[in-house]
Amino acid sequence: MAKIALKGVDKVYSGGGKGSGGVKAVDNLDLEIADGEFMVLVGPSGCGKSTALRMIAGLEEISAGELLIGDEVVNDRPPKDRDIAMVFQNYALYPHMTVEQNLAFGLKLRKIAKPEIQRRVAEAAAMLGLEPYLKRKPAALSGGQRQRVAMGRAIVREPQAFLMDEPLSNLDAKLRVQMRASLNQLHERLGVTTVYVTHDQVEAMTLGDRVAVLRDGRLQQVDTPKNLFRNP
Ligand code: ADP
Ligand code: ADP
């Protein structure tokens, strides 16, 4: 586990019209996420949430400022060297593999020993209630089960941090409520530093230890859900 810090971070995308200096998607973002904290980035579409998350993941270059994971500046470090696992809304499961194989695949690529892979897969499956489905392929799973497999693939890596980009947005309302409860439980159990992006305020308030509110690429407020609710 590790803290994550953004210090004066900008992201400028080229383009944005004639004579413009580009689109400033993230503007001078200062945010420190404590070791083991569940931080939610919330705000309307286009406010820069995904860009911020993708910069932490290393999927997007930082235009200015510093990004630290633990005590190290990681601005130029590729995603695979950041020891972070990302969960997307579109699951990205391998359709030809069973749940078990999907969970194990990333670990096999990393040359982790077979008994260790089996231990981690069994543990994640138990935590996520996936044991009955280990031999099924993704096509034979519900949306919620697929999303659990996607989370399982992140968990088995035992990373320093989880990054989640709207992981529940493809689920129906009932499943979202269930998955919010599962996410809370998982975080309690694992205590892994998590950065979670959503445009849904209820999700932000029920999941976050703290919530960072973004608008037009800028940080407007960052506080506990309780304090934000008291002083909206
Ligand atoms: P959010 O996740 O809050 O919806 P994004 O981070 O996706 O916001 O986008 C922030 C801003 O950056 C928006 O104005 C968006 O249009 C712009 N943007 C995002 N990705 C790109 C890109 N690859 N190229 C140019 N502009 C982008
Ligand atoms: P990791 O856990 O590091 O993402 P994976 O083995 O799950 O490792 O994936 C390896 C690479 O393949 C990653 O870059 C991932 O984004 C990509 N990937 C994962 N699932 C799919 C899929 N169903 N189709 C195409 N690419 C995928």
C-alpha cells in the first residue's frame, strides 16, 4: 500500500480550436491520498476525473507538476512499473477463458509460481462470491458477476493501489447498490489505497473516506462525505 500525491499537476491536450493553447483538462491539481484511503473523484462529465486517474495510472502523460506514489516521483514511469491495478467499466475480460483463467492470467504473465496463483485466485474468488462461477466463461455471467471478475483480476495482483473508473456505471440500480456494499467490505478487508472516479454523488458519498470535487479541471473541495454534506 502506498500514498499517492499530485502536486500542481496539469494536463493539457493539444487541439481545442484555432489559436488555442489546447484543452486544459486538469489545472494545477493538488491532492494527497493517504495510505489505505478510499478517495473518490466526483464531478460532472468533462471535469477531468478520468484524465486525473489516467495520469496516476501512467496511461496519460503529465503536462506539469509531480506525481508521487509512496515517496517516489513516478512522472516518467510506465504503467507496468507503478504497481497499481486499474478496473474499468467495460470489464475487459478474455471471452475465451473461464473466470478462473481470467483471474490467473495476469499472474501467469508475471511468472508467479502456480501454488501462489492458486492461493490468490481462491482468496479473491471467496471474497467476491465467485466460487460457483470459476469454470464459466464471461458470456455466461451477469453484469454484476463480470464486474466482480474484473475486480478480482485487480485484487489478485495485490497492488499498492486500485484505480477505478466508473466501475458500476454499466450495472442496473439494484446491482449498483449491492456492488457498493461489496466495495465497502472489500476496502475494509484489504485496506488498499483506492482512487475511484464517478459522476454519481450517492456513490461518492457512500464509498469515499474522502471525496474530491472537481470542476473544469480544478479541485473545488476535498473533505469527508459528512463534512461535504454539511457544507455543500
Ligand atoms: P471526465 O472524466 O470528468 O468526464 P475527462 O478527463 O474525460 O473528464 O475530460 C476532461 C476534458 O479533457 C474534457 O474537456 C475532454 O473533452 C478533454 N479530453 C479528454 N480526453 C481527451 C483527449 N484524448 N484529447 C483531447 N481532449 C480530451
Ligand atoms: P493486467 O492485470 O495487468 O491488466 P492482464 O493479463 O489482465 O494484465 O491484461 C494484459 C493486457 O491485456 C492489459 O494491457 C489489458 O488491458 C489487456 N486486456 C485485458 N483483457 C483484454 C481483452 N478482453 N481484450 C483485449 N485486451 C485485454
